[in-house]
Amino acid sequence: MADPTADWTALISRYYDGCSAGDVDLVLTTLHPGVVHWFLAPNTGSTAVEGAEHLARYWRKVTGKLQARWVVDSICATPEQAVIEWTMWWLPEGATERVATRGAEWFTGENGLIREIRSYYQLRPETTELDGFPYAERGYSVPGAEHSGIHAADVA
């Protein structure tokens, strides 16, 4: 990787765009066949998801149920791994307004594809974020602008 941050940002943004669109084929272009996605417990569905096809179909189901859109807000990367802060914008059951779940993920790669994801967040039916953090001023996604300074608004 000539510029690991740029390469990881492009790969993870494409992965999130595929997840947000429920596009199994697009998600598959980003995943190593043996990918494992780990989730923080206790969350609904916190069991690890293994395999590219399984993970891509998992996100299609989640997106349809939650009307979810994921945004990469911040990233630190080396050629082997990347750590991001992200926001998932979604509509809880019975709600009329979208909420933000903020979290972090640690990615490892193999052969230019995502090999492992370790996800850290708590899913609640209300916005979860750092108290008093200046999200807008730092270029993070905010209500009404489900994109960030590094992850564009258009979904593939």
C-alpha cells in the first residue's frame, strides 16, 4: 500500500456503501473469503459472523430491517490494519426519526481485502455518542448529513 490510510479509507468506504445499499455483490468485492466479524456483547446478534457470503447477506438483512447507513468518520491505518470511528444512522422500530449509533472498528486485511473486523458499540434506540464532542466541527456525520469529511454521501 503506497498510502495505507487512503487505501483503507477507500476499501472500508466501499464496504460500508455496499452494506448501506444492501448490495451483496459490492460487499463481496471488499471481503476475504474467510472474513470474521466480531461484535461487542451484549448486543442483539453479538455472535461472530464468519465467511464473506454470510457477512454480505447478514448486512443486507440488517440494512433492510433498520434502514441503516454506515459512515466512516475518522481513520488511522498502517498497511496491515486500520481503526475507524463510524456512525450508523438508522430508524428504530416505531420511531419517526433516525438516530445515530457511534462506534469504532478494528480491521485487519489480507491480499487487499478485509480479513477481520472487531466492532465496538452498543445499539440503543436513541442516539449514542460522546457527550459534548464537537462532531460537526471535526467533520463527522451529523443529523441531516449522513456523510463525513472522508466518506461521501452517495451510496453505490
